[in-house]
Amino acid sequence: MAPNESLLPLRAYPASTDQKSFSVSETTDNAHHSAANSHGLIDEVIDFAKQYPVSTTLACVGLAVASVGLAKVFLFEERAGALAGEADNLVHLTNPFAAEGIAGTEKIGGRFGVFAVKVDQVPTSPAGRLLNTLVPRDLSAEVSITGDAARAFRAPEPLGPFALARRLGGVRSTPLGSVDLSTNQFIPNEIFSDGVFRTATRGEQLRYKAHQFMLDYLIDAEAYVAAGCVGYAASKPRSGQVPRP
């Protein structure tokens, strides 16, 4: 048998009439069209930023604050404690019934860490305490926190007006955990729930992170974006007005 005798002869098959053929020129035109659309969108963004620089800057700052907060809260482990010698004398505000329980257990705890106020900035009026703590209940009782126990607390990072106001108001807080007043120690991930102190579950730790992100970062991020939207609405040309160059 001759070489390749068993191979079938090659035949030319006609192209299907249902398929479209593409030429090099059509492919080039499509690429140019896509590039033109992309370039047009970029130009629109740049033009908007030039026309409304303040609004654009505020919106970008808001997105940056939210991004930094997400990274710090969810990707990096939060550390407790001020530098040695920098701890403030603090006061934990609560109701009289809870204050009695704290005196009995010599522990302060909750589901979202422990909050306190610098001793020289504790508001005297109920309204002042409400504004300072954002807790809408009786906060007439006080529990003193000093020494090593106070070093577990930190001030909010002033990344926006809300966090700055809380910082200047003397608000301090710990990561998720409780404070043992008898030993002046901070116990990480220990919470007070249903009348007992116990280790927080993974779900409770995640809920704390979401709460802390909202309190420390999200409110300020939203404030920046909202301010940018208000500025844009105020400076946007009205009907019949000629847009600014």
C-alpha cells in the first residue's frame, strides 16, 4: 500500500451562509469605536472634576475614608492600649442598676467593647451625656477607670467631622473585650451577654467589626459624600442658565 493511501482525500467545504465574515478593516473600526467610547467617558469624568472640583474632592475623600476603614477594621487586627504613661483617667457612664452589677463583678463589658469619657470632660446634664455617648437611656451613674485599665482605651481617629467631635468630646473605647477592674486588665474578645461574661462567637466578633466600622468610618464617609452632593446640587446650573466654562 502506498504511503498515505488510507487517508481520505481532502475536500473543500463551502462556508456556512449563516455566519458573517469579518474583515481586518471592520475589526479595526470596532477597536477604534471602543477606544473612542472609553476615551469619551474618561473625558466626561475629567470635565466633571474640573467643573465641580470641591464636590469631586469631597466624594473622593469619602470613598477614601470608607476604604481605609474597611481595611483597618476587617483586614488588620485591632490593638488595645495607649502608650505607657499616656492613659487618661476615664469614667464609664451607665445606669444605677448596671453600676451595682459592675461593683459586684468588678468587670465592665458589653457586646461592642467598652466606652468611657475623659474624667475632665464628662457632661453633667442628661442631654449632654446623650450627645456625648449617643446612648438614649439613663446614664446618671459613673464608674471610674484608672491606671492600666485605662490604657486599653483609645480615642477615635479624626478622619472626619463626626470622629473629630467624638475625640474632642473625650470619648474613648476599647476593642471587643471587657475590663477587669480588680486586676486593671483588658480581656480581649470577652463580652457581657445575658448576665454572664463569656468569649464572643465568630458572628459576634464580625458584628462588632461592622458596628465599629460604621461608628468610626462610615458615618464620616457618608458625610463627605453627602456634602459633595449638596455642593454639586447648589452649583449645578439651573434651567435657562449658561453652564460655567
